[in-house]
Amino acid sequence: MNAAAYKKGARQYADVHSSGGLGEESPHRLIQLLMEGFLARVNSAKGAIVHGDMESKSIYISKAIGITGGLNEALNLEQGGELAANLRQLYGYINSCLLQASRENSEEKLNEVAVLMKEIKEAWDAIA
């Protein structure tokens, strides 16, 4: 992860989650925090849909899209090769699903992106 992407990711995370000591986090942990923040925002968006709070739903989905943008910008296509390229496509798909979920108030689409991000996070968490 390059320094600019790290700083952008830190800003994205700070926008959606209050946490002390962010400047001390490793790039690996920062990505974990971004993924955790993404999952929390998706869950909050689902709750907002259930309760008919469309304004909050839109805010949570927008924040999830911002987090995915931060994750996407952190990718290094030169070092990551095919894996990074595949993740870039997956993040694009996730954002498309989030936009669709917002338009259609679709808990199903939110569940789909949560499952995808959980799978990515599990793989990321397995990295020592």
C-alpha cells in the first residue's frame, strides 16, 4: 500500500468510525478496519430499510461506497498483479450492488455484498 493510499484509507475510515490511534495502525490493520466499517455500515443500512428510515439508509450506503473506494485505491496493481485486478473488479461490482440496493431498498443486495466482503476479510485476516 503506498503512502497516499494509506492516508486516503485513513481518512475514509475516520469518516465512518471514531477510533483513537489510527495513525499508529499498520496498513494491514487499516484494511481490516475498513472492511469492518464496511460491514457495520451495510448492517446499519439493512436496519434502516427495515425501519423505513430511507435517509439513514442512504447515508450508510454512501459511507459503505466510500469505504469500498478507499479499499480500491489502496490496491497496488503492479505488486498485486492479477489478484489486485480481480479485487478492483469485485469492489466495482460491490459498489454497483450498493447503488442497486439503495435504489430498490434491497436487503437481498445488501446481504450479497456483506457475504462478499466477509469472504475477502476472512482471506485478509488469514494473512500473518
